[in-house]
Amino acid sequence: MNNKNKRKLLMDRSIPGKVGATFPALDIPEQKLPDKSQLREDLAMPEVSENEIVRYFSSISQMNFSIDHNFYPLGSCTMKYNPKLNDDIASFPGFNDIHPLQDTSTTQGALELMYDLQNLLAEITGMAGTSLSPMAGAEAELAGMLMIRSYHLNNEDFKRKKVIIPDSAHGTNPASAVMAGFEVISIPTDENGNTDIDALKSVVDDTTAGLMLTQPSTIGLFDTNIIEVVKIINENGGLIYGDGANLNAILGKVKPGEIGFDVVHSNLHKTFTQPHGGGGPGAGAVMVSQRLVDFLPDPIVTKEEKSSIFNLSQPIKSIGKMGTFHGNFGALVRAYAYIRTLGKDGINAISEDAVINANYIRAKLQDTLDLPYDRICSHEVVFSAKSIKEKYGVNALDMAKRLIDYDIHPPTMYFPLIVDEAFLVEPTETESKETLDEFIDVMKTIVKEAESNPELLHNAPHNTPNKRLNEAMAARSPKLSWRDTKAN
Ligand SMILES: *Cc1c(COP(=O)(O)O)cnc(C)c1O
């Protein structure tokens, strides 16, 4: 089918009288229809043959980008890996057909899985306790900030109202701190991409509730000042929140708990294989240090010593529920299956592969694009298209759109905000050298095109059913269904 035909909507293919399905002969008495006032006259329904409808839906199912079709180097919010095995396990009837209101005596297997996953995530991050109930990274952040708030209030330390956040943190970090009732103090990043220690010292005091930072940061760097940052905050009575949404950079190498973090969350829908296309479903496990375990969201799964019975419990000073029931159970099953499949050696290999892949791209493209932070990166690398824009008038957006023509999903652009014309690339741990080489070659080709034929990039993409969209209109007034323009 050519692209023009692909765009033709099902209703526009309709020919009166065509049928796609035949019903068997009626074997019950025919019933009278309700009177006309209750019937719609001309309900527009497509009249197409069976083949046409199958081909139509099969073809539109191929029009989106997905990790099963294309390389997907989207920095920061990357879908790392979706092994089909984990989907199969999550759909076992014993996991899939249970109900959250069932008596716990009938769901012991599910509770045991949650109990083990709580312990595995605590072990991986070096923390003392876990709650699996938040259903997104941002919700886990909110839970963490509410725990920090409750901790200070519980100590009758009422003046701690400020949370310090470096400007290389993920955008959800300040939003979560504000939602939990804190005032946010933003501090800059130094020229190496680390937290600026002097700036930190100048704002920290006895009104500081804590510091929230993304580690590795959104510029793909491991903050090498972290030990000092933790020391400064702790000396001033504050707690440390580490955003570990993308734990794949440090798995098996660094335990945030051992550095002195009090809260860390991990997006099970990024690092631990829960597919998160189209906005969900997610799971943001939140892990805490010993001094916060009593504040964890309700419920957590507990087991009495020497007993083999698992219970749902509310920690004594719990901040309460983050949502209905126990969190996104299917996502928990996938994360558990993934961790158990990998084992300790596999977990270590993830961070090694994630970091080596990102650094391979950094090394191979550093002469092609600007590299604002010229140092070893972690799981992702931030480039800038600033020089290309100045020389050829082609910006990061044009280059990203052109990548689509080469069947590659664009990287994250214009984020982090502290980098001009940012181009944030995360290859992930599961891509082969051949795929990375292909991406590198395509990027070099695109930069040559920017020089020789900038118009080609301004108008990209060219090979897709939809061309360059008006993105503001597409977001604000999307056309999501067919409308009969002939009807009144
Ligand atoms: C994705 C991401 C978040 C937010 O997670 P959601 O599940 O989208 O709410 C927070 N921090 C970082 C670093 C992330 O990459």
C-alpha cells in the first residue's frame, strides 16, 4: 500500500453494500425493533470487506514507532527492554486472575512475590525498606517527599520547609517537592556538570528539609561531588532524595544507600522491563533508609519471623495510601521475573553495557556534534546542535525529524534545559554494536545533509504518512476520531 492509501481512513474506504462478516441464519424468533424515536437513522458505519478491514488495522498498527520495530534512543525516559518472557509470566492465570480484594489467605503466592521484590530492590539499592505502591516515578517522588516531611514533623522540627534541587534534576523533582508542600531552592551545576558545592553551601541551613537530585543527572553524568553533597546536607539535618528512575546506569556498581541516600526510587517501567508506551502503566518503587521505614506508604508486605504467612501491613507512621490497593501488580511481576532471570551477574552486566554503549556513541560522534560536558558519561550522553544551527541554520528539531526518515526514533530534544539545542541520546544496554554503528552513520549523514541541503531537514520527515506536524495544534486539538463532514 502506498503512503497516500495508508492515510485513507476506514470510513473513507466504505462502499455501500459491502460486507466484512456474514451472520448465521436466525434460529430464534425475529424481534420487533423499538419505535423510530429510539433509533438513530444514519449511524455511519464503514462498509468494507473482511480483507480490507484486516489490512487496514494491520497497516495502522505498523505506523507507530515501537521498540519492537525500531532503534529507540530516547534519553532519560527510555524504554530499556521488553522481554516477551516477562509478559508471558505476568499473564499466568495465578497472577492475572486474582482480585485485590481477595482474602490474603488465597493470594499468598502474589504476596510472596511482592515481599521478595521489596527485598531485592532494597538489596540492589542498599536501602532498608521498600514500598511498591506508587504507580509512576513522579508518584514515588511525591511519596518520598511526604516521608521526608513527616520525618521532620515527627521530630517536631517544624521550620524545615525548603528543598534544594540542582538544575540538572529531572523536571518532576521540583514539581514533587512543591506538591508535598516544600519551597524549592534551585542551585546551579558547575562547569563539570556536578552539583556546585559553593552554591549548595550558600543556601543550606536549619530550614533545609533535604536535597533532591537525579543521579545520574539528566545530563547523563554521575555527580562525583555526591559524597560531599550528602555530608553537607546531613550536617545541616537534611535528608537526601536520589531520583534513580534510570538505575540501569549504576546497577550492581553503586548502592545509593551506601552513599547515604535516605530515599531513592526506581521506575520499574524503565529499568525493569515494564512496557510503558502511551503513558502507562507504570510502577515507581520507593526505597528508604532505616530512619524512614516507619513512614513508608501503605501497604507493604510483611512476614513474621519463622512464619511462612505473608500479610499486608501499614507501617506505624505511614504517610498513607498512594493509590488504590497494592500498586500495579503486573509491573511488579515483570520486574521480579527480570531480576530473577538476570541474577547478580546479569544485574552487573546491565550497567556495564549501558555505560559502554553510551560512551561508544559519545566517542564516535564527538567530532560531529557539540559535546557540552567532555567527560565519561553514564547511561546517556547529551550533545548539542548549537554549532550546526549557527553554521547551517538547522536545529536539533530538524535533525530529530530527519532521523524518522531513517527509521530511528528521535532522541530527547531540548531537555535538559541547561543545554542549548540539547540532543540527549540513550542507546540502552540491549543494543548491538551494529545498531549503534548504523545510528552513528545516520547522524553523520544527517549533518552532511544539513550542510548541503538544509531545506531537506527543515521539511523532514518525508517518508511518513504524516509530515511535519503543527505540534501545538496536535497536542491541543487533536483529531482522534472520524467525523462525518457531510452530516449536519
Ligand atoms: C521518567 C523519569 C521520571 C518520572 O517518571 P514517571 O514514571 O514518568 O512519573 C523522574 N525522573 C527521571 C530521571 C526520569 O527519567
